[in-house]
Amino acid sequence: MPTQTTKHSVSSATLADVLERVLDKGVVIAGDIKIKLVDIELLTIQIRLLIASVDKAKEIGMDWWLRNPDFSSSGRNVEKDQEIAALQDRIAQLESRLCAAKTP
């Protein structure tokens, strides 16, 4: 008598597959921590975490790292250029006042 075997259909995903899916779709983790003492709120911490690929984040409008000088070298250069321009303007003003004070 032939034996029958049962085949199980199990969907297995590797870590790479799961990571690719998470980065493609994105995952949001949110939580609040509140510390109260006798109905007086002492501390509130709100945590929001978004895990997504850079392309997905840009697609949903989250591209803060492009303009933030702490995360972007181009952001730092723009900030420094603005500061240098402001200092040059200030020097020009002071020099013009000095020249005006010297002439009778």
C-alpha cells in the first residue's frame, strides 16, 4: 500500500525579504510616556519613529535631512555662506561709518 505524504504550504521569508518589504512600505512606531504624581503631569515624552527607505521618505515629503545643517554638508555650507555674507555687510557698514567720521 503506497504511503501518502502531506505537503505543507508554508510561506517563508528571509530577513532580506522582510527588510525590503518594510523599507518599501514603511513602518511607523509611535508611543507616549507620561509620568504623573497625584494627577500632576511631571513629564511627557512623545516618541515617533518612521522606518522607511530614503526614496519612500522623500515620496511622503520627509526630507528634512537635506536642509538640516547637522545632517547635510550642503546645509552647513549654505549656513556658513549666509553668515560670511552678513559679516561682510557689517564690515562694509562699519568702514563707511569710519570714512564718514574721518572726513570733515
